[in-house]
Amino acid sequence: MNTAPAAARPPRARAEIDLAAVRDNVRALRARAAGAELMAVVKSDGYGHGALPCARAARQAGAAWLGTATPEEALALRAAGDTGPVLAWLWTPGGPWERAIAANIDVSASARWALTEITAAARATGRTARVHLKADTGLGRNGCQPADWPDLLAAARAAEAEGTVRVTGIWSHFACADEPGHPSIAAQLAAYREALDAAERAGLRPEVRHLANSPATLTLPESHYDLVRTGVSVYGLSPSPELGTPQDFGLRPAMTLSADLASVKRVPGGHGVSYGHAYTTPGDTTLALVPVGYADGVPRHASGSGPVLVAGKWRTIAGRVAMDQFVVDLGGDAARAGDEAVLFGPGDRGEPTAEDWARAVGTIGYEIVTRVGARVPRVHVGEVTDGGGQGGGEGVGEAGAGRGARPAQGGRT
Ligand SMILES: *Cc1c(COP(=O)(O)O)cnc(C)c1O
């Protein structure tokens, strides 16, 4: 393995992604769910971290599976050369089933209409579709209701008999796994067991049963089954501050969002700052201009509350966040144009974290990292090249041992 040369530092702003942290996080999560395989969820451009480099890093650290919401996201992984197991779960009628099946992407069905489209696409491609059937065990979002489950199972079994479908997964998703002890957790576990029993009675033998997201992976071992689907924790965020800090779980935030000051100037007291003059300087002071705004993912709700490390101290955004920029009041401290402002990072250089931003604006860390805009270049550091493809990686076979780890590609008709 070789460490890639350090990337050039883009001017203005950048989101630096530490791929060593991604690998370490995957290893920490695999240790937490030692009896299961791990799916690294890389939807929405890897929660804003860059899906492809993060997918490679996750594979290198032993993620047997990748997961995406949309089929387009899964197809992009294939286009980039990933050959390992990938599941895409968010489908709408007329979706690119044929392309997904031809690309050996596992697809998901929550209703009969999806299964009907899948079998038609399988016939058209001449391949057997690999299908995960999703049960609604209480989330009330996607997934098949218990009343409709026997019918979906029977249809899937019939499709298996005709060779168009292989049911590779039976799965579901939690509503409140980030609230330990919430009564819905036990209810969903029980409903999931019933959904599995019904599948078994219908003659289905899935390769993987999976239910756990990050909070369940970290706190609910009985939910791990054969595969855990970890997203936010792969990127080093805790799924909820009530559960613990990233450090509590052996995780390290991978993203650092920083910008170079575009202007630093002295202004007199009583000076209005930014649109609406929501802030007025209390006295003679120094204002620094940070050249990122809501178009870059800085929430406009962070006006007057978002924390930023500038000139060695935490500052609070002065006045409104504009589309491309915001201002901080340095209170007379010295700084120069070009000095770095760190919005958030792992926190070990004294900078705020994504969780600090989430608290400041009344959202969750997931949203803070995911919303970083396309205008902010992602700089990936700590990438290792192992000379191989992305279907392998350390310990994949070991993680799959006893569950019949399947070949990375093809192997079926
Ligand atoms: C996003 C998502 C996950 C990952 O959730 P995290 O809380 O980020 O680990 C898992 N499963 C499904 C169905 C998802 O949509």
C-alpha cells in the first residue's frame, strides 16, 4: 500500500476528507458487529464526503457491501469500477431496473408493483435479479405492511421458481434506534422476526437479513443479524449526541470544512454587518469575511449562532449568513486575509464539530455534513492504493465466513 501524494489545497474553501479516518471507522464498526458483515452506506455522495473515494476506503477496511438510496448512485459505483455487493433501495416506478440488474446491483422491493417491474426487467436482460424484500416493521416509511407481506413473499417465491428473481435479502429499517429503550425498538425487533419467519415459511432463504443502521449497530447487538448498514458512523459522526460522542464509539469525524479569510478590516463601533444589519459592532473592532455561505451548505439558520475557529478562538457568526459569505467579529484580535477559518472538523485542533453546528442551528450532524455544497471542493487525504480492484479488501472473506461469502461479481445466470 502506498500513500498518495498530498493534494493541492484549493483556495477559498475546501472540505478535507480523511480517508484514514473512514477506514478506521469501518474497522471500529466491524469490531462492534463482529458476527455480521458491514455495508458502508454511501448515499448522497457519501453523506457529502465523496462517494467513490469513501467507498474505496470502506472496501479496503473490509466493508463487504455498499449501500445507496438511488439506483443512479449504485450505477455510479459500478462505473467507477466497484465490483462488490451493492444494494440500492429507493426505487420509483419506471426506475432503471434493467441497468441495475445487468450491473449486478441488488435491488429492493417493498410492494408488488416493484416485483412486477423487476421480473420484467430480469426477463429483458436474461439475468436473475438479486432482490431484497423490505418489510415495514413500524417505521411507516418505505417497506411492505404486514397485511401485504404474505402476498409479496408468495410473488417473490414464484419469481424464484421461474428463475427471474433470487431473494438475497429480507430487511427493514428502525424508526427510533437512536433512543435506547424506546418501545418501538422491541416492537420492530419482534415484527422483523415475524417477517423473517413468514419468509422462511414461504420457502425463501435469503443470503442476508439486515435491520441495523448506525445507532442500532452501536447499541443493539440483537439487531445485527447478518449485515449492518452503517452510514453516518462510517464518516465518524455519532448518530446522536444522547448516545455518545464519536470518541465514545472509537470513531473520528472524517470531514474538516475550512475557508480562507477573504478580508479583514477595522471598523468603528455602531457599524451594521451583513444583510438586514442583524448585527451591529459594539465598538471599534476587526471584522473578518469568511467566503462561504448558504450556497456552500452553511445554514442560513446559523446567522448569529454558527461557531467558527478563527485566529485561535471560537467566534460566532455576526449577522446573517449570505449566499456566498458571512462575517465574524474578531473583537479587535489580529488576523489577515488568507488566514484559515475552520467551520468544523474532528475537534482535535480546537475547532467546532459538525455536532456543534447541529446544536447551534437545531438540526442533526447528518444534515450538516450532507448539505455541504457542490461548490466546495472535496480534498481526499490519506488514500491508499492497494493495486487491486474494489471488490476485495481486507477481511471480507473473513467477515463473510460461515455465511457463504459470495463472489464479488457474476457467478449466476
Ligand atoms: C441512510 C440509511 C442507513 C444508514 O443510516 P445511518 O443512521 O446513517 O447509519 C441505513 N439504512 C437505510 C435504509 C438508510 O436509508
